[in-house]
Amino acid sequence: MMMLLFLGFIFSCLNLFILISIMLLFFLLFMLKYYWSINEFMNFCMIDNVSCYLIMLTLWVVILVLLKGLDLKCFLNLMNYNYYMMIFILGFILMVCFLLKNFFIFYLFFELALVPLFMLIYFWGYYPERMSAGVYMMLYTIFSSLPLLVTLIIVWKISASLTIWMMKFYTPLNYNKLMLIFLLFSFLIKSPMFYFHLWLPKAHTQAPVFGSMILAGVVLKLGGYGLIRVLFLVDWSLLMEIFLILGLLGALWGGMVSLCQKDFKMLIAYSSISHMGMVIYGVLGAYKISVLGSLMMMVAHGLCSSGLFFILDLLYTRVFTRSVLLLKGSLILFVGGLMFYWFMLIIGNFSSPPSLGLLSEILILVSIFSYNLKMILVIFLLLMMLVAWYSLFLFIFNFHGDICLMNGLIIISMVDYINLFCHLLPLNLLILKMGVFY
């Protein structure tokens, strides 16, 4: 892996094809896990279904981001070279995060991912507010991570082990509610949970399209992955129902806020918050079937939201606005070929068949019945209705109604269509192989 990383640095300045080939080699390496048993991969690494699928999601999104670079004419100048190197470094850090089984090293890489993400927002962001967006992101995540660091230090002093599987037997976490909250807080904000979500819409609106694709596709999954890892370490029964209801109400309010947005990018960002609220609910449900549903939803949301940000950027770079009021109109007259991909990503966003999100919502819904909480079922059904509502709103305003701004032909390149197809293909075909998730 280190050899391939070194080759990526050396050869990416010569040709972007080589960089994409290296990322594809990483992707194939982890696909082989299902065919060749790897008992001892590395002393500090672990590969199970959770980490393997999130690693492949990371590699796939980074490959699609770099594929977009093939459509640019001047990717060999210094700024674009630094741009792609920053994306490559961020993808590598995220991949290592999903591999580690030592909780302290995981924490270091968990925080290290903020550095290239902040640089992407600050140096290649769109608007003057990008500095405040980066500061918001750093303050929220660092503020939430320091209690986690304190908890890890206390656990290490008592148990002398920070290996994820060993912490289950030696930690005092089951007897201290404050330490439970500290352990959970960092992952909830990184997800993010609705009440601590303000850094995410700012980061999305100021980030370039590549930053938004990686942020929505992979970085948000760090929170869900951390929740899955700590879920079976401790007894959550003391705090379970509180966080379950908070997560579900946060998802509901995120859907309501999405309906009020005038900026399409803000709308997609708040829809991400709504979906991640469902992921939080499924993980904290602590049933295997709900955790499985959350894993599927993370993969489906990573592919779908990345595609939505990409297709929105295709429109923004041609008409220079993301306003709901200015973009409304008969885009089908000007970008008819784009309508199919937009529609398929939209129905994937509200978990219509045959997308993977349908199965994930069904599995999370099944876990609700075990709690005998009728109010939670009502909130969940209202949430699914809201998701369909703002998703159809997003589609109808773009492709129907009176023409407001468009007055000419919009050209979309073949590389962009291939990129969108690569988003749709796994999103709609993985449901046929859902057994491998389990």
C-alpha cells in the first residue's frame, strides 16, 4: 500500500490515467478479500464487511472524482496538480481510517482527514465565506473530538489496551454515563446529528464539487463507522432511547428544513443530514438487522449524494447559479440527456426501487417494531414522506415549468455521462447482491 501511494505521488504529475489506475488497483485489492481469505493482513489492520465496503466506497468515489479531471484541459499546471494530490491524500487517509483496529491511531487519522478537507475548501472554494466555513468545520469537529481523546486516555490508563476488540472486556465505560456520552459525541457530530450540523451546509456550499463529492460520499461515513465500532463495546441501554429519538427527530427536522431552501446545494446538504439521521437511528438500534440497514444506507447515500453534487455542478459551471428560482424551467429542452441521470439519482435519494436505499430503509423500519414505540413509527413514516417530497421538488423545479434562465444549448461531455453512469451502476445493482453485506 505504501509502495502504491509513493507511485501515485511520482507518476500523477506525468499522467492522470496512472493515478486513476493506481486507485483502481486499490479497489481490486479489496474486492479480492471476498475470494481469497486474508487471516493476518497486518497487525494493526482489520478487514470485515463494514470496513471493506466503506473502503471500496472510498476508492470508487475518489476514482470518479479523478475521472472528472480527465475532462479538464489544464490539469498539469501547479494549482490543479496540488488539487489532485490533495484529493489523493484525503482518499488515502480515509481508507486507512476504515482499516485500523487501534482506537488511538484511528482517532489520529480521524482528525487528520480534516486537514486536506479544510485546504480543499479554503484554496479552491467558490465564495469569500469559505474561510468561515472551514473554521466552522474545524471548531465543531475538534470540539467534539477532545472529549473522545480524554476518554481514550482514561481507558488506556485502566486497561492498557486500545485495540477495538480488547476494549470490550476491560473498559469502565459501562459504569459511567459521562464517558458514554464523550465516546458517542464525536461520532454524532461527524455524522452529523441535526443539532450539531451547522458546519456541514456551510462546508458544502463553499467547497468545490470534488470536495462536496468526497465530503458527502465518504467523510460523513466516518461518524457512522465509528458508531458501529463502539456499539458493541459498551451497554447503551441507559442512553439508548434518548439518542434514538434525537436521531429520528433530527432526520425529520432535516427533511423539513430541506423544503425551505432556495439553494439547490443547501437542499442536497440538508437531505444528507436527514439520511445520516436515519443511519444514526439504525446503528443505535443495536440490532444486527438495523446495523446492516445503516451500512447499506451509508453506501447508497455515498453514491447518490456524490452523483447529485456532481450533476448540480454540471449545471452551475454552465449557467453560474444554484438558485431554485433561477434554475427552474424546462431543462429537458436543453439538457435532455441529463434528465435520465438526474431522475434516477433523485429516486435513489428517496429509496425507490431498485436502489440499495430501499432495502436499507426496510431493514431499519423492521427494527422499529421491536421497540413497541408507536410514535417512532409515525415519525419514521412521516420522514420517508418528507424525503420523497423534497426529492421530487428538486426534480420538478429543474425540468418542468416556465423557462426562467435558459436560452441556449448546454453541452455535456461524454466523460461526464460516464461518470454519472458509474454512480448509478452500483447504486442500482448492489441490491441484487445484498447477501454479501451480511
